Amino acid sequence: MFGILLLLIMFAGLGILGLGIVSAISSGITTNKTFIVIGFVLFLFGCVGSSLVTTVDAGHVGIEKTFGAVSDNIYNPGLIIKAPWVEIVPFNVQQHESSQTIAGGS
């Protein structure tokens, strides 16, 4: 859900940036510099924000991996705020039942 919001912010930033560029071309760059700056900031916020947030699904835990090295940090299910260079790898911890019938003979 949070990822969708960041994606919408990123596209809104691109739209405002495009609006600012189009109006700057038609009327002069000094009058619409605000649209360009606001659009660029929203786009950057959407891009950076999407790499700072991840989720761990129910029935899984997240294992932290930094530059390929696995750390001892384990994350419970839910929304996680992390550094952009950290990867959270999901690991299934659900209990699975298995039944077998054994044919005995003596």
C-alpha cells in the first residue's frame, strides 16, 4: 500500500515536472521554475522513498543482507524502513504438516 502511494507521488512529480517544462518552453524559464523544482523534488522523493521501505508478509521473517553479507538482524512481518543498500530477504517460517503411512510387515 505504501509502495503504491510512493509510486503515485513519483508520477505526480513527473507530471508537475512535465507541466513546468512545457510552460517554461512556452513562456520563459524564469516564470515557471517553481513547477520544475516541485516536480523534481516529488519525483526524487518517490524514487528514494520506494527504496527505503519494504514489507515482510505474514508467515515469513525478513533476513537482512548488506552488500551480500547476511547479518543477524531478523525482521518480523510488517512494514520495514531500511537503508537503500540493505536487502531484506523473506524466509518462510510456516509450519507444514506431513503424514505418511508405513506398511509394516513381520
